[in-house]
Amino acid sequence: MPILLQINVTANWGSTGKIAEDIGKLAIEAGWESWIAYGRGNPTSASNLIRIGNDFDMKFHALQTRLFDNHALASSKVTEGFIRKIKEIKPDIIHLHNIHGYYLNYQILFRFLKEYDAPIIWTLHDCWPFTGHCAYYDFAKCSRWQTECHDCPQLKSYPASLWHDRSTKNFFTKKESFLGCRNLTFVPVSDWLNGELKKSFLSGYPAVTIHNGIDLSVFTPAETVKEDSTQKIILGVASVWDKRKGLDEFVKLRKLLPENYHITLVGLSNDQIATLPDGITGIRRTENVRQLADLYSMADVFVNPTLEDNFPTTNLEALACGTPVITYRTGGSPEAIDDATGFIVDYQDVEALARQIVTVCETNAISANVCRKRAENFYNKKIVFQQYITLYNNCLKQ
């Protein structure tokens, strides 16, 4: 029985943790023994679980990041202990996801991986592996990562450093650590990120895009009834709302829409909800996916004015519930839709965003059935993630 080990900051929680969980379930169905190593939380899983460190280790790692800008270079003893566990398990495939997040030392891990005789798969959920600091750089309009990071313009962004700028040293430490690893294959989750990867120091490695998938049995059109049939509902969803996710864009948008258009935003904090203007309703983050599917189904249109992103699953969830999507031309966000299921608007063009929203709501030109069909054809997680099992098997044959 082949053995799979996945490594991610979370297990069966959050977007990347759920992806790892779903891949593990498919691997088990295919006859694999599945393990997931993770850094935070207290999850349950169909796979065998390994926690890397504990809450104190994470807090100490975060403190070092704030003071020294050395993110993912702390947790040395914890990482060495985890490597001993890997040697006991002897996985046939090691699958990396987010190895950042205050729980792991990538320099020590890759020193081991370069010696370990097994294929390594690395799914890229963001840009952190090839920058000197940040996970995204579009909002800052920074391209220094293509040559050499320095004078980081996003030092206070995740993983935040209070004052020390180690971006140049981090850039070259990553480059030294990640290059020279045999049998390493990258899996960007969007074509956009695949293109960015080709501009980075990791361009020499093989890479194949595998888009994210969702549970179509959960995210499915629901019978919902509006309290006011004349009202148009605009929905936005994010796990954390900030400028990067487009919260300010919705505030600007509210001023441009007709009075009977109402915006609902899911995932806000209490403080953010308290500051919302009239015409915008805020809802705290919910883990109740059925409730979320009902909100998608009730909405006339799902709007994603993200200012930097990879391949947001919220777009897929909306489509699966029969709701058209309008998004900025940002990162891999436009890849989820086509001309029959939504609109792509130029970056931060709020007036164009408002016009397209009115077009969708007033003309009913986009069919809920067509949106659902696109989700079924391209984003069924049981089909999408099967590509990983095929990739594992192909790697073992080489």
C-alpha cells in the first residue's frame, strides 16, 4: 500500500485544509495510506494526523517573525522532530501545501527533502514560495520578486514584521533552499499563478495547473424566497475582509447602485459590521455551509472585487448555486467564469462594476442552469482532485 503524506498549516479546516482533506479521502479510496501533518487547530480527519508543534511553538514563531522578519525559519526543533516522524512513516509521496503559517522551518525541511528519495508535489495556493516576504504583491504593484526582493513595500502585511526588513536575505535563503530538490513538481491552482511561477527563480521545475474543486452536493441551488421581491441582492463572501479582498470597493459600489439594490457581505468582524453604511448588511463568518449555500442561491449576483488573489473558491461556490459572478481582472479570479456565466471588470473600475451588476440583475441574461452546469463540468472536487491521484501514480512510475 503506497503512503501519502501531505503537509499544510491546517487540516480539514479553512480552504487549504479542506483541499488536503479531500485529496486524502480520494487517496484512501484509491488504496493509499494517508497522513496529513498540520500546524494549528484540533481537527478531525479521515487521514492519520500529525500535529507539528503546539500553540506555544506557533506563538513564539509569530513573535520571531514580528521581530526579525524570519518567517518560516523558526521552529527548528519542532521541524527536526517532525522529520524523525517522516522517517518512521516512510511516505512514497510527500505533498506540500502551505508550509508558511508560523509552524515549520522550511530550510530544515528542504535539507531533508533533497536527501529523501521520493517524489515531492508542491501545490501553490499563493506566491509566498518565490518572494522575500509577501504572499501576494499585486496590490503593492511590486515586481522585485522577479529579480531580487529588497526594501519590501509590504513589510506590515502577512507575515508581518514590525520594523526589520529581511526580504533580500529571505529571497536568497528560499532560492538556495528550494532549488536543487530532485523529483519536485509544482501544482499552481490557477493558470495565472503558473505564469507567475515561470517568471520566478522556480521556473526550471515542472508545473501543472490543477484548479480547486468544491462539494457540489453541498453547494447546490436552493429554494429561497426574498422578503422583498423588488429588491436585488448583491453578495460578497470572504474568510477575512480587508482592502485586499475589496471591502472598500463595496463601500464605493453602494453609492453607485439603485436604492433597491442591497449588498450582503459574509465574513465580517463585529467592528467592520458596525461601520457599514446603509444599504450593506454584514454577517459574521459562518462554518455552516448550508446557510452559505442558501445565501448564494438567494443572491441575484455574486461580486468579487478582490484586488489580489489566486483562484478564489467563493466564485466556484456561487456558480454551483446557480449565481452569476462578476469579478475584477485580478490574478486567477477570472478563470472561474466564461461569457455565459459572468463578467470580468478592469481592476478597480467601480463604475463598470456597478454597470455590469445592473445589467445582470435587470436583464436576467445569465441562466442559473448554465452557471450550475459550469460548476459541474469543471469544479466537482471528486473529479478535479482525482488529477492529484493520477499525478502521484505517474510520479511513482518514473
